[in-house]
Amino acid sequence: MARIIHAGDTPAKRRRAHTRASAEALRLLAQRPSLAAGAFDDEAKDLVAYLAFHLRGIGDTIEGSAQSWDDRNYWKKAEQLRADYRWAPQTADRLEALAVAGDWPDVVPELLGLIPKFADVNIGKMTRDADHWVGAYRALVRRAA
């Protein structure tokens, strides 16, 4: 019998896409010198909200991947995956709370804490433009209300 290859939409594929988008947003935020002083313009606010949505997306893919490991009785690997990505939804919650409250100076340490998480993502060319994150902050505030 031939090996079955799932070339469609998988949790790992979605997680890689969310990770790439998050790394790109973090790079764009890091290129803004005014953020060190806590001065966020509209585009920076949209990028923070965009990042929060993608961190939430990373967290949403973990259980699907862990369940496939559990189905194969690799429970240690499944628990390790859950432990490795536990930070993503927690950071998304903190970023969302800070952004909705308008506490922008406290967002900067959260962003700095994310840099090591995405250090292994190589970005040779930006694959997303402003169309992806414009209006993300407004959507985040609307979602919180």
C-alpha cells in the first residue's frame, strides 16, 4: 500500500504561515525608532493588532497538531508541542489587553519578549504589504467590545 501524503491544509502549515506573518510584523515594528519611546502611530497600532491575531492563530493550531501525535500514541511529543507553544495565546491575550486599553508604552516590552521566539524565521523578502494589517486595530477593539 502506498504512503498517504496530506498536501492540503494542515495545522502545521497554518502555524508556519502565522509564524511567518508574525515575524514580518515584528520586523516592521522593530524598524520604527519611535516605538522605543512608546509613540505608536496608526500603522504601528494596526501591526500590533495584526501580530496579536496571528499569535492567537498559532495557538489555535497547536491542539490539532498535538492531537495527531496523540492519535499515534506519541503523547510525550504532543505534550512537548503544547508546552513549546503555550506562550503564543498568553502573549496574544496580553497584547490585546494592552492595545485595547491604549497602554502603548507597556506594549514595547511584550514585543521585545517576542523577538527570541521568532529568531529562527528567515525573512529574505517581505511577502505581505499593508493591505494585510490595515484596520486590524479597529477589528481588535470591535472584537473586545
